[in-house]
Amino acid sequence: MLNLQEVQIGDKIKFFAIPEDGSKGYHLHKETRGLYKALIARRRPAKVVAMRDDFGGPAPEIYCRIKDKKGRTQHHWLVLTEIDAVCCRKVVPRKK
């Protein structure tokens, strides 16, 4: 599980599961579910670009570009909450 208080701008986060729908009144929209599937399938970490305080505490915001089936680039922003933090982990950079 990812600790949201330890995440900083520039950290990389890798997704390994989709958050469960219906936990604590949480609803996952169809487009967000598709984004999670794409982030898991591409097997690359996403970079934290900003920290938001709109959700009662520090919430990392990621930005990613994903190509759709027609080859067009889609731009996505995703703010991670405590429910989302169960499904991702922080990537530790390799030592050189």
C-alpha cells in the first residue's frame, strides 16, 4: 500500500490493480476504470506532477498520455486518494 504522505512531486507510481467499486460509497467511472486498465497494461510507472489538498490531505496527481485504438493520444490526469493507494506502489529508482 502506498503512503500518500510520503509521496513527493517527481516520484513514480506503478499500478497493479483496479480499486474496488462500491467500497465506502466509492464509485469508479467507466473512463477512470479504462485508465486504470491502460496503466496496468502498459507496465510503466506514472510520474507525480502535483500535490492537491482538495481532498482533506495531500493527494498526489499524476499525468499520463495513452494512445487509443486509433493511434490518437489521450491526455489524462488522475488524483490518488486513500482508496486508490491500495492499488499502487512507489517505484524505487535503480542504483547506478
